[in-house]
Amino acid sequence: MFGPSYHLIYTPYFTICTTCLYIFANISLPFQHSTFSHLHQFGPLYRLLSRFHNPFYISVFPIFQNLYLTMASFIFYHLLFHLLILFLLVTNSEAQPNKQKRSSLVFPIRKDSRTLHYYTTLKVSTEDNHVKVVMDLSGQFTWFNCDIYNLSTYRPIICGSKKCTSAKSEGCMLGCTECKSCNFPSKPGCTNNTCSIDSYNPFTNYLSDQGLGEDTFFADSTNGLTISLNHKSPRPFQFSCANPIQLRKLPAGTKGMTGLANYTISLHTQLSALYELPHKFALCMPSTTNKIPGQMFIGGGPYIFPPYSRDIAEELISTPLVINRQSTAPLYALGEPSKEYFIDVKSIAVDGKRVVDFNSSLLSINEVGDGGTKFTSIFPYTYLETSIYKALVSDFTKAAALRKMKTVASVAPFGACFSLKSIAKSQTGPVVPLIDLMLPDNQQWRFYGGNSMVSVNEEVLCLAFVDAGYKSNPKTSIGIGGYQLENYLIEFDLDSSNVRISPSLLLVNTTCSQSRLMH
């Protein structure tokens, strides 16, 4: 699906090509003795030619001189023939890009230092339109401020069209008050007879009716190591244009949000279809706010995070996604299932000991859709229903005492804090009690100190989990927040309805923050 890419130089053909060119450049007639110093890799052939190249044989026995020149010429034309074949192979592969091994799409993930929210960059309409949008695992589609970009190929999606039906629209935009029912030339986001969708800002709890439109999309691809820039989508990408109220309380510099829920027009659903990729996406959230980003992949691996050389995809545990039969969206039809990502957490353990002092039924989704465990990128830290939170804090504090960690006054919003001086350091962060989420088939998702402890000042570390507040029937009992996702590779495979989780990348001396070679 992707056009000719220079990453062909990383195939075995490149090794052959450079070897041939190197030898070709060093072979000349008449030969210099230094030429053969480069041919030792040819073993017996090298030794034979070296013997014939001996001045004694060449000067005394003319037959050796003729044989020497004949064999040298043979090597010359043999290599020339292979170079020609190589040229034809590479040319043919470039002429037929659809036959190349497909790459996945890759997007940078950055962390806002003030809000601790994560955002990425989309290229819409032109390669120069870099639209920064907050990533929302619960959001259903992409919306942003269209007024500040030149969307030269924007088109509204008409009410009643097949695309409108696919987006599950329930209404029609007849016009907009800002442009007086669009009686003069329309603009992106303000057109008549346009498919209507409801966009949601979770930071302000604001729901807005907006017109659905589409435009060209440009995406970067990766083979796991390098990035190939600006692949134009064969068909347009769908999104909506936000009004000014919709943009309130977004992190500085961001202009909208992109939805990553399991929805018909979410970012990954659209792009996997547009670029003919498997319907899966993976997040690797950065733990720092510096300029080196984390990564989001659409379409699968390989997932390479130098200096670790192995494909992380080979080391993932897999657990089924759980379907919540009741929607958790701000607006939904009765009986509509949730589009968010739930997993079956069987129990929680601290240093291998199960946390038991809470009602375990809270870990399951009941008949009205309450309870269970889901992923969330909007909450910076994992939240737990009050009884689960209190039990975790109690057991963690007891385990910490056994490790001679000194307890100090808690710092809001955290409920258990410790003196930094009493805690050792390691490759995976502070050396503290291990926290495990126990999954089906005796699998566990383990959190080390780098994901379970947060620094609140130069002297204090706190347990990086928060109390969701007491509710007799909490909508969701556990929401796994962004901090606990950092430096793990989390792959959501919608084709097989599984989520796959890597061990902490810190264990292999790497992180999600990567700078990759671009071409």
C-alpha cells in the first residue's frame, strides 16, 4: 500500500549490492596487488589468484599470466551480471509497491508537562498541516479547530449518505448560526445538509453537535527501525470541526482530540481500512515530557526499541477484551455496548500476596454495565473504587514497612507517601513492593517502582494510584491510567478481540521514547 521506500537498503539485497560495488570498484585491469587483499572472503579462489598474481609466475610462465587475466575477467563480468540482476530486482520492487511487505503506520506520542495528558500529531489535507490532538481511548472519532488550517480539499459528508450511516449519525446539520445557515460560501465545519455527529470533550463534560467532513490524510510508516514519511491516503479521512467552546481546557498547543475507541470512524479503524492494514493499534506512552516522543503504531509490528534488539511483539502476554454490554459513552442508545477497552482482572496482588479486603464482585461487569476494569488515557493515574483503593494502600504500606520504607504525610491526591531516602533505586525505578494485576490463565501484569511510584517533590515518593470516590455501584471499578501505561507496549488487536501487554521496557534497558531515522 505504501509507495517506493528507501528502507529497501536494509534488506539483504543491500548487503549483496554494497559487497559487489566494493569489489567492482577495486577490480581493474591490469590488477594491483592490493586488489586481492579485499578478496580473502572468497577462500580458495583468492588463494589461487594470489598465487597467479605472484610476479615470478607472471614473468616466467606466460601461461599463468593468461590464466590470471582470464580468471580476473571472469570475476569482473560475474559481478557485473549480479549487479544487473540486483538492479532489475530493486526496480521491479519499486514498480510494484503493493507487493512489498506492508509496514505499520507510526505516530509520535508526547506528554504535556502541565496536564500530564498525551497527544499526537495528525497531518490533514496537506503534509504541512500538523494538527496536535489529545489521545482519548474512550473517544469515538477525531475533532479539531479547522479555522486555523488550510483544508483545501475538505468536503462535507452529506446527510443520508452511506458514509453518514456508517458513522452512526442520528441527525442532520441544516446550517450553523455562525454563518447564518450558510447562505454565503461555506467553510469546513459550517455547511448545509451535513451529516451530524456528537463530539465530546471529557475535560469540560461538554457534548456538541457537529458536522462530519472528510479530507486527505498523510501518514508516516515504519518497518520497526526507520520511518518513511508522508504516505497519502487513497481515500479521505473523516473528522469534524470543533467550535470555540469545544476547545476549552485542552492542553496548551493542542487543537482537538482523536478518538481511539472501538468505533466505526475512530482513528485506527479508518486508517487500517484506508491503508489496508490489520485492524490493530499499539501504544507506547512516554514517561518524560522531553522532545523525544513515545510511539503509536497502527497495523501491527514489528516493535523495535533500541538498544534492545529483539521484537517486543514476541514477548507480549495476551488477554481477551471483555465486552461491556452497556455503553459507557456520554450519549448512547439503550442496549448499545461500550466501545471502550475492558479486560478481566481477577485479583490484585502486592509482593505476591493477594489483596482481599474488598468485594471481589467489583472486578466484574454486572448486568447493567457497572464495575470491571478498563483502559483510560484521559486520567493521568489509575483510579480505583474506594474499597479497592483502601485495601491496596493498606497492603502496600504493610509490604513497604517490611522493606523498611519510611512513611510520611500523604500528598493529595495520593494516599500513601514515603521518604525518598528510605527507598533504593534500580533499573526499573524505585525498589518498592511489586503490584500485580492478575489476569486469566494465570497471567499477570506487573508494575515496578517506575510505574507504581511518583515523585511529588525532592524528598517524597507516593503510590501512584488514586481514589475514584465511593459509589454503591461504580460505573467502572478500575480505570488503568496513563502513568501505569508508560514504558509498556500495549497492543489492541481488534481483529482477534485481544489486548497484548509487554513486560516493562525498563527491564531490558530501554523506554518508549525513541528517535528513529527518517527518510
